[in-house]
Amino acid sequence: MHPDTLLDVRRGRGPLIVSIPHVGTHIPDELRNRFTPEALTRVDTDWHLDRLYAFAERLDATIICAKVSRYVVDLNRPATGESLYPGMITTSLCPSETFRGEPLYPPGCEPGDAEVAQRVEAYWRPYHAALQEEIARARAAHPNVLLWDAHSIASLLPRLFAGKLPDLNFGTSDGDSCGDQVIAAAVDAARRSSLTWVLNGRFKGGFITRKYGNPANGVHAIQLEMCQSLYMDEQAPFAWREEMASQVVPVVQACVQSALECIRHLPASAAKKHADILTG
């Protein structure tokens, strides 16, 4: 498949990059016939997040959206396949079941190692190549950049977590992927709202946050996992609820803008200053 059919990149000039790796719904024809009916509902898609984050275009952000379903390959998992949450139930690089434990394939039809490697090359690497390119481009133009990794999930998933998930779940890999001032600005905006929130709770940030967040080098990465019940129906056909979305979008926008404003006022990192000296 050509990269244009794998992902959509809307390039902006500002220091904000919004990554939406799980909004895709495309399943290649050769896989469609192997999937179970439950898989074809694509229930674990991060539905409508491209619409929810449309405000980022007005912030001159770069927005990267996947088009391929996470059931084909999970772009927020390491290509090597190791678990990001050892000892906890989670889905894999090429998942074999839904978040609720329903099989994605009939018995014996799960992808083997060779097929997983093929999917990584065909679908996973193009997304990460584009993401790396956009981070480098933004980093060349700005002293610091904000990588906002956007996710959403059903608010009740007993197999993955107890009770109802907080509305907004911020993750910075326990502080490694983002400067303290930057995440504090985002959280302060959430605190001013009526929504519940947590920092580095059940979701601490996936592969994208952990891989690309590098505050010392001017890249501050935040994952936001938000409850889908805030803006849509969590049951098929997973409809967008405008009256609900109109209440939550301003909160998410305030979180992003607050972190972005902090980014704009941070001093250049030591690595950036050194690079400027060498190229100046």
C-alpha cells in the first residue's frame, strides 16, 4: 500500500504535533476474510479523534492520523513486541483478541512471527517514519516541541481496569517523556474543569510517548487517554454525540494550549544550543 493510504499527515508550522495512531479503521481485503465478526466491528478503535482534535489545525499543528486498524498492527506498541505493562493484561503488537477478550481470529488463524514481521514493515514502519520526520522538522524550527499522543477508550473495561476510568488519563512515562512544567500546565487546565483526571495512572503512555519523548533534547511527549463516554456512544455504531463533545472539546483544547504555551516559553535545550553553534 502507498503511504498515502496508510496515514494522513496535515503539516503545520508550529511546535505542536498531534499523533492519532488508533483512529484508523481500514482492514486489508486479504485479512478481512480471516477476522471474526467481532473483529470487523473494530470496537477498540479510537473513534472520531480526528474530529475531536480538529481544533489543532487552528494552532498551526502537524496532525498525523493512521488509516489502518489497530487490529492489523498496533502502532503504539514496540515493533519487537514486548509488553509495555509487564504483569498486566494488555493487547499485543498484532492483537489476537479485543479489549474484552473476544477472539479476533478463528482458532489457528492468528498471525505467526513471519506475518507479524511483514505487517510491521508494511504498516508500522511508515507511520513511525512519518512521525520521526515531522518531529525532526518541527525540532529544526523550534527550540522545543510538544508531541501530543491522542487516544480514547471505553470507560468501562473490567478486563483491563477496575471500575470506571477517570475522564482524562495523562501519561508521561512517570515523568520521563515530558518536562514537569509542561505536564503541570496541561493538568492545571484539566483541574479547572469538572472532569476527573489522573496523571500516570493505569495509562502511563505507550510506545510513542516513551520512544519519542526526550525533554533534554526539546521533545516533550504527553499521552492523553480519554473516556469515549465523554463525546460518543460506546456501543455500535459508535456515534459522535455533538452535545457531549461540545462540552469536552474546549477542555481538551485548553489542556493542549496550556502545555503548548509553556513549551513556547521554555529555554532552548542544551542539545539544541549545541546544534546551533555547530551549524551557525
